[in-house]
Amino acid sequence: MFYRLLSCLPLPLLYPLGWPCYLLLYHVAGYRKATVRQNLRQAFPEQSEKEITVLAKKFYRQLVDVALEIVRTRRMSAAELRRRVTVSNGELLQRYTGDARQPVIVLTIHQGNWEWMLHGVSLALDVPIDPVYKPLHNPAMDRLMLEIRSRFGARPIPMASAPRDILRRRREFRLFVMVADQAPIRRERSYWTTFLNAEAAFYEGPEAIARLTDYPVLFARCRRRARGYYEVTFEEVARPPYPRDAHPVIDNYVRLAEQAIHEEPQSWLWSNRRWKRERRREGD
């Protein structure tokens, strides 16, 4: 496969491919350009069309870089990942993962390099990570991503298997990681709230798992410091006991996600059709 050949190239040889890929993606193919611009206008209504265009171009250039970096992960060494991904406040996570060996739910978003973040945290803090993932429709790409996510001891869990896996291994020490900013499909249970100036549905799974297990929940943010270098920081989302008549996990997660996106907007995945689903009202 072409992607496997690309993964053999070091980053200094991969990055020059980014510019022609950007030109093809943005100017020729126009990959989801209307979706990106619509999402940016909604999130930043105060910005002019010129400012939206500048931000969109920055997003596509960074998206290409991240895609190349993710492909390279297949052949990267642990030493290189440790050098390129740093954890600035790992002590917050280690409060739970130290002597107590408390399992923790970690929620994050598609920002920075979310694939490198998983491996970087695991290697820097020496903790086992089980990332929850949504299988891709393309079988070849799904196998490639599973291979990449399984490196350095990670144990990826398909989303459909996550609740059963949690119950079966609930006493086992690990970080249970979910990139939770994607939209659930209509048949899945959803919690609706305002996200970047519009109503959006979120998976209820993280909240339900936190209540079921009494695991604490942290938010992991991945900042891009320079091309090919990232910094991960943690913030507390919620801790037990969890109320039954409120949604502190999702509400606090959304607040932290919005803050991260506003501070580094070009780094979030604007091509995601996040608001394509409309909320059904009573009587619909």
C-alpha cells in the first residue's frame, strides 16, 4: 500500500510533500471546503470572509501535516515520539495513576496530532492506554490505523465493544481514552448542548461509563508548538460522586473543548460534518 511506503520516509522528507498535497486538497479537489467554511463562520461569526479564508487555508495546511505525521507513526521509534510529544503537567494524571493505580477516563478532541498524543502520553508517563475508536469504512485504511494505534502497548477498543470491555476489566489499571467530539448517529443515545454557537449532539457513553465505574475524568489537550512538535496538558473534567440529574462530564468537556479550539482554531478538525444532524423536537 502507498501509505506503508510513505511511512518509511523520515519527516524531513515527508513534509515537502505537504505543499502539493495542500494545493490538491484545497484548490483542486476542494475537499469539504463548503463544510469547513460553514463550520468556521458558525464558530467565529465576528470574523470577515477574508479572515475565514485565511483560517481555512491554515487548517488545510496543518491537516496535511498531521496526516503525514500519522502515517509516519507506523515506523517511528519510541525515542522520537518522546522527543516530539511532551507532557507539561503529568502530575495531575499521576495523582490518580500513582500508588493508587486508579483507572482514569481521558477525553480529548481532534486537535493537534491526536494519534501522537496517545503514544506520547503512554511513553512519557509509563501508563497503559486503551483508546476507543470508530472503525473506518475503508478496510485497508482501518487495518493501517489499527496497526498505528496498537504501537507501544496501546490496546485499541472498537466503540461498540467499549461498554462490555469496561465492565469486564473495570478493576484493571489503564487510561480509557475517547476522542469524544464526533457526532453520534441518530439511533445512538445523545445529549444535546450548545457547542461553538449551535446545538450539537454528544455521545452519552463517557458520562454513563463514569457513573458506572466511578472513574475520574480528565481532559487532554494537544497543542502544536512547532511543526512536528506537540505539548499535552491535562485538566480535570469531573470526579465522583456523579449526580444522576445532571451531565457534569459532558458539560465540562464541551466547555474545555471550546476553550482549546478558540485558542488554537487552525488545529481542530473543521472538515468533520459535526452539525449535519438536527435535533428532533417533541411531535416531530
